[in-house]
Amino acid sequence: MGKNLNRSKVKKVKDSIGFIKMIKTAFPIIYRVCPVYFTIQQLVSTLHGLSHAVVVTVTAIFFDNVLKVANGEYTVSDILIWFVIYSGIIIVVQILNGMHNYMYGVVARRVQGYTTVKIHEKSSKIDPVMYEDPKNLDDINKAFNGAGDIFSFCMTITTLLTFYLPYFIYMSFYLYKVNQFLPVAVFVAFMPSMLSMITNTKFMSRLEDEAAPIRRKMDYFSNAIVGIEHMKETRIYGLFNYFYGYFKDAIKKFNKKDSSARRKVEYINLGLNSVSLVAYGVVIFYILYLFVNSSISAGAFAAVYSYMGLVFGIMNEIVTLHIGNMSKNYGTIRNYIRFMNLQEIGGEKGEMDENPQVELKNVSFRYPKADQETLVNISLKINPGETLAIVGQNGAGKTTLVRLITGIYKPVRGKVEIGGLDSARILSKSIYESVTGVFQKFQKYKMTLDDNVKIAHFDKEEPIEGYTSKIGIDINNSSAYPDGINTMLSQEFGGIDLSGGQWQRIALARGFYKDHKLVVLDEPTAAIDPLEECNIYNMFMEIARDKTAVIVTHRMGSVKLADRVVVLDNGRIDDIGTHDELMKRGGLYYKMFTAQSSWYDKGSDAEPQ
């Protein structure tokens, strides 16, 4: 094939995702999730901003009338109507504020849930080999952070446009009416604050890119310390201080980068805000001068003075809160978009042959950033209905070969045909639907026993008892499974925990329960003693009869049950044949088998140390 078709398609979009690109991506997500709520929220936001502006106008009128009452020009009853209007507007402002905040929370939760789901969906559609690259793992970590920031990013923009912009437009006309130089003076006073947005965006975006790999390490070491799956071993081996040391180092590195970026931002903001403060003082002095010279009324002076204080607070809020969040979110959202734009694995739909043959033709495979190929020029045919065993030393490439045989990985060179389907051209789902497997690192789902077995095939109505009994799971044992098939297999959720061997049996039952044409067992019996392993493989041979099957194991006792054996060594096929043929040749297989023969002699149930 020359080059892997799928992997060549999986390319990242350019890093240069601009502001407009982010807007075009983010806002359609909001509208797709909750168009009605979002539209109403923007209307409420606009009314909320205008209501604050109207308060300034009414305040000026109200203060002027109060002054006239003090001078004896009006009676108290004459200003009663303005008092009612002023109070009513204040109430309306509070109502709109409450509505705005409530709808903000509703939309935020829905959007974050939607974007998180989309990341999970996307993760299932990209080439699995990409998860072998730490850079891609960092991108996924960044994408999850960006998923929660999309709504905040959009709300910052809409708040600026629907809340603050109408407010400033209204107030600009009002200030111009009071004095034509005031709008310009106010704009100049707060221009330095707006300039800080550019510096914030630059530094915080860079921080997010540099912090993602460190954050992933922090999560790993934290889980090693307190995670349920790691906690027992961490305590038994006294590894708390070991992992805690790494955890603290990761925190220090993260804090160092975070502090450095934020320190630069704060220094720049301090300088620019200082300029704004001086300009603010000049504007206040100017309106005081206008008032003293009777160029504006007392009410207008009070309104403009309070407005200047409010505007200074608002501009500070815009820069430090809204623009600050936008700057921080810019990097994470860019990462979300970059991840969501990764090319997905495509292909044609197809249906695997009923009794599939698997053939590898001159196949080679290399992991991302690896110095050398894990598998080199592999040519292998697995006949329909045949059970093939794959053996070899650790690191020989057994698991990688299985991932190619099952269509999980695509070859760098060569061709893999599975039941008549070219794995590089066919839709992966078309292969997975007819394949089942049990792997060494199987999942322990915190669900009931019934759900643990049925999870890969919930639409199958057949009871699980026929599979669990064959695999050695005694559901009728009330002490082991007090609620039978409905026993919760998690102490965390009020159920029970199981031994490693029992969990392995459940994984085997799950793999056999799923309807399949091709079945793979990749080191599935590591927690079971060698003699019990033989019993399980005998049962496996019965279930897999007349079906194409692959067994990967480092234990040699059960390999004799296979029709043929492939011996891998350093990524290449060292030998292939039946057990008897390989033993007669006296090669690597013979050495491996004879080295383990004592495990199965005289009823021994323990591997030699």
C-alpha cells in the first residue's frame, strides 16, 4: 500500500485558529443546544443594560427636582411621581438582573454537557493509534478544558454586545447632550484599559499550551495517590511520598509558569490602569468645573459623577473579568476546536464473511514517534474456523499484531484483510461488529454482574447464566453474589468487590456473550493459575469451535490446543506451525515451552519465580 491511507488522512488543522474562526464555531453550538433560551437571554441582557442607562437619566431628573423642592420651587407631592418612577426602574433592574443570571446558569449547564458529549463522540472516531502519542493526549486534556469554556467565551462577547454596548451608546448620547466633549473624554480615559485585552490574550493563550502536559501529569500523580485502583498498592509499598514528591514538583512547575504569565499581565495592567485612573481624575475635575460654572445642573453633575464611578467599575469588570476570562479561554477553546477538527477515520461500510479468513500481506507497523517499527514485514494467513496461537517474549509485538488483526490499528505498510474487508479502507465499525475479545487490561465496570456481561450486547435477550456457569462464576453462591445477577460489583456504590480471578472470569463471559465471527484472547488469564487456565482454554475451544479465533499468551501450556502457533521475535515471525512441528524443530518455541513445562507437572499450581 505504500502509506497508511487512514493515518495519512488524520491530520490536524493549523494552529492558527483566529478569533473569527472561534466565533463561527462557538456560537452555532450555543444555538444548536438551546436556541430559545439563548435568544431570550440576549433580549433580557439588552434590556438589563438599557435599564442601567435609564437609571442615570432618571437620577438626574430626580435630583434636580429634589433640589427645586429644597429651594421652595416644588412641593413634595410634585416629585412623588418621579420617586415612583425612580423606584420602579430600580426594581426592574433587579428583576432583569435575576432573570439574566438564572438563564445564564441554565444555558451554561446545557452547553457544557453538550460539548463534553461531543468530545467523547469525537474520541471514538479518530485513529486509536493517536492515543499512543503524548501530544495527542495533551490535546484531549486541553479539549476537555475548552469544552467548559465555550459558553463563557460566547457569553463574554454577547454581554459586551447586548449589555454593555447599548449602555455605552445610550450614555454617549446623554453625555453629549450634557456637554459635547464628555463622550470623547470618557472614551480616552478608558482606552488604556482596553489595550490590556491584547496582552492578556497573548500571554494566557501561551500559558494554556504550556500547562496542558503538566496538568496531565498532576492528574496522574494525584490518581496514583488517592485513586481507588492505585491506593492499595500505593500504601502497601509505601509509595505515598514518592508520588507526592512528583505531584508537588508538577504543581511547582505549573505554578511557576502560571505565575510568570500572570505577573507579566498584571504589570502591564497596572501600568495601563494607572494611566486610566489619572485620566478618570481629569474627567471628574472637568465635570466639577462645568458644574461650578453652571454649565450643567446639579442633577446632571450627580448623575454624571455617579456614572463615571460606575463606568470605571464596569470597565474594570470588563477587563479583569470578561476580557480576562476571554483571554484565558481563548487558548482552551482553540484547543477544543483543533481537537474537534481532527480528521475522523472514514471508510466504506461492509459486512465480514460469516466464517472469516484473516490475511496480513507484508505488514509493518510503527507507533507515533517510535525510533523503529514494532512489526516488520509480517505475512500471515489465518484460515476460516482456525484457532491460531501467538507466542513470544515480552516486547515481541504480540499485542500490536492482535490490534492489526482486529482492525483497531492500520498498517503503516502492507495490507490487512479481515473476512474479506480491507482494514485500511473499510469503516472500522463494520469490523468491530463481528469481533469480540478479552484483553489483559480488561475493564471492571462499576455496574451489576448482569450489566457487566451484557454491556457489549444489551440488545441480546439471552440470559447470561449459560456463559457465567461455563466460565466458573457461581451466581447461586449467596456469599459471593448476594443479589445474583443483580449484584452491584462496586463497594463504592454499595455493592461488593471481587478478586482479580473473578473479575477475569467476568471479562471472559462478557467477551463470549457478544455475538461474533472472530474472537481474540489477548493474555486474558494472567490472574488465574496455570491449571485453571487450561480449563478455561478448553472451554474457549468449545465456544470458538467453527469460528476464527486468535489466542495470545506468554504461558505455553494451553498453546497445544491451537491448530497452529505463530512465534514472534523482535517484531518478526520467527516460526509458524503446529505444536508438534515446532517442538521437533527445537527453536525458540521449544525453549519457551520446555522452560515452562514444570508449571503443569505434578499438579503444580504456581509459576516458578
